[in-house]
Amino acid sequence: MPLKRAIPKTLMLTFVCPFLLPSPALAGPRQAQLLTTAQNLIAQHQYQKSISYSTEAIKEDSNDGEGYIWRGMAKTMLEPSADAAADLEKGLKLAPSKNFAVFYQLAQCYFAMEKYDQALTAIQRSISLKKSFFAYRLEGQTLWKMRRDKEALQSFTNAIAANPSFYWTYDDRAGCYEQLGRLQEALADRTKITKIAPEQVANYFSRAKIYDKLGKKDLAEADRKRATELSKQDFE
């Protein structure tokens, strides 16, 4: 089964922050300043402080959805949760958005809560607004959890097309291929990972299992040996 490996927060911020600028036209001067500070703090990885500033913005005007959205975003960056989802939901109710990043973060929360139907709705809304490898990958992982393997496979393929250098998505797709019995395609993805990220120990063990299933015992043993050598290097 593909694993829900987290995307590094530094990479996530390049996706999220440029698209969530608060709207000063809809906020008072102090509230707009608070929201801008909340955004800047997220970019600086200061999520708890961002939550505090967003909370202050909400106190200024509890009917303005921007404060809830920013607070939900900061909470999601700490950990996708029901609490973060509640803020994002309330923010969207007060200020309907066509911002793809908001729906992506909401989908992350639903995924963490194992509410896969809601996660799929949110992530597909995000994709309808802007296609991105982040969203396609999460869509694939969600579909996989729903046992919709062939659809998941297409989502992973879309994610790879959008960002062919992110090796974890090849890992996702390889697991999907293997589950479907498409071993040669799984093998191709595992081999691709060895070129993009040759230090990934687990991938050699995973590829060895595929070689075993294909009856290529020598190649399987070579991969296990390589994985063992890399593991030892980690402790030197």
C-alpha cells in the first residue's frame, strides 16, 4: 500500500503561501495587519505565533472568514486535524473561496481524520481550481484508501507528470502497480527511484521483493546486499 509520507514543510510553503494573501479591502486596518503578520509567520515556520495573530484577527471581526482560514492553515502546517478542519470549514462558510490551496489543506485534514469521501471532494475541488502534483498525489492516496486502485494509479501518474523529480510519488505508484499485479511497471518505478534517490534503503528491499516474484533471485539478492551496505553507512 502506498504510504502517506509527508511532503517537507519547506516545499509545502512554496505551494501554499503565495496564494493566500489576505484581502485588506475586506478587513479593517488592524485586522489586515494581523492577517498579514499571520501569513508571514507561516512562511517563517512560526505556526503557533501565526495562530495567535489569526485569533486576534478573529476577535477584531468574527464574521470575516480570512482569520479562520489563516488559523486553520497554520494548524494544518503543525498537524492536519479536526480542529484545523473546523477553522477552514468556518472560514469557507463565511468567505467562499476559489483558492485551491485552502481546499488542499482541508483535504489533508479530512485524510488525517480518515474521512476519505470528504477528502476526495475537497482535493478534487482543489484540482479543479489549479492542477498541482501535491493535489494529484493526495488524490491518489485518498482513492487508494477507498480501494479505487485504478483511479489512484491515474492520479499518481498525473502527479509524476507534474513533478517527475519527486521520488515518493514513484513509490506510491509502484505500490499501486504491485497490488494490481503489474510487476514490470512496479519494477520500472522502483528502478526510477534508484536513479533519483539512490540512497533510499527501503526502495532496494521493495525492488528485491519484486525480483523475487519475477523469479530473478540473483537480482533480488543484489538489491538486498546494496540495501544492507547503505544501512551500515548510515551508522558509520
